[in-house]
Amino acid sequence: MKRIVLIAGFESFNADLYRKAAELAQKRCPELDIRVFSDQALPGSEANRALTTEPNRVEAALQNADVFFGSLIFDYDQVMWLRERLQNIPIRLVFESALELMSLTQIGAFKIGDKPKGMPKPIKFILDKFSNGREEDKLAGYISFLKTGPKLLKYIPVQKVQDLRNWLIIYGYWNAGGSDNVASMFWTLAEKYLGLKVGEIPPPVETPNMGLLHPDYLGSGEWGVGSGEKSSPRIELKSPYFESPRQYLEWYKQQVVTDVATDGVTDVT
């Protein structure tokens, strides 16, 4: 079993979503052991802060972890507590957290603050900022990297900095949000770094800046829920959003025609 430990900080309200993503990922890849914690439980469940009131449980999960994933962790005591316990975990992915934790980011040959050879100038400039001594420059460089990096993926040499590419791909899944994307992030780690076979992994399902939702709409595009073989199920995803009023109206008109046909009416004027 390969273990991934995920700790959500200020976004603890998403902890249940991440647990659903973990369940989805483990159904397709049973060799994954995914532990999800938050520093504050959701209302209606145990009202606690896991890192404060359950340190033994969290520490036990971290001891044999292959991957640590953390986001929005800023509390000083929690940051220092985690720093002491993450040093020996091979893969450490920390996003949008205290610099003391983000500086531990490591995946393969890529480490935050390192400057691998063969880097495109825009990305080298951003990483130079992060390795600067001033904290405000480090933070500015990190934020710039997250915003700009995924757009520059096609310019990053595949062979020379593959781990950097994978780091940006993983962040792309995380940033897109939703249980399907987080499950795909887990599968990407399993396939590329943990030696597990997953099969085809869907691309991120993007959430548009503006869109429409309807409970009966299953999505459009080439990604959709597929059955596949039991031994190697094909996981396909569709965007559940209408990206324009025109798209919604076209779908709605088709629904009306379908409903009329189902009711046995053959002449519609």
C-alpha cells in the first residue's frame, strides 16, 4: 500500500469533498491508502482541530507516508509541528501555505527554490524570486509561479524538468477543484511516482468564471461517465456547466422535444 496524507487548513469546509475524492480514487486504485485530515472539523461532525487535539493520529499517518499534501496551513504552532514530521516523506506538496511549509515542497528532482538547467526564462525568473532572501519576494514569486506556470507547460522541456511539469499538472487538478479533479490528482501521483497502474486519467474539469447549472444536465464534451471493463474501468468526466445562455437554451429545447416524444405526442407546433 502507498500512502498519501492530505491536510486541509483554512479550507476545512472542503474536507468531506476530499474524503469523497479519496474514496473515488481508492475504488479505482485499491493499492492507495489516502488519509484526509483538517485542522477544523465541519459543523455537525467532531468539533476539533486535528493537528491540535489529535496529533497522535496525524503523526501516525505521517510516519509511513509516501506523499504529503497540504494547503492553506498558516497557524504557526501547526506549521512548526508539521515541519518536524515531514522531513523524511519523499514527496511533499504544499500549496498556498506558510513559507516555512512551502519551502519543503519536493517531487522527484524538483524542489522549490532550486533552478534546474534548461528552464525557460519566464519560469527561471519566477524561481529566482523564490530563492531570494526576502520573504515578500518569495511569496510573490510563488504566487506568480502558480498563476503563470500552468500556462507555460508547453514551453517546459519534457526530459529536463519532467518533475516540474508534473508539479504544475498536479496543481492544475487541485486548482480546478471538485472531487473528480482531486481524485485525478491522486491517480496522477499514483501512476507517475508511486509505481501503481491506474490507466487513463481524465484531464482537469475546468470551472468557468461564469456558467449555468441545471440538475438534469449531465455535461457536454468528450468526457462522460463510462462503464469500461471491471478490471480496468474507464473514468470519463464531463463539465457540468453551460458556458453560455445559448448552450443552455439549445439543451433546454432538446429536453422539451424529448419530453414530448416520451409522452407520445407526435405533432408539436
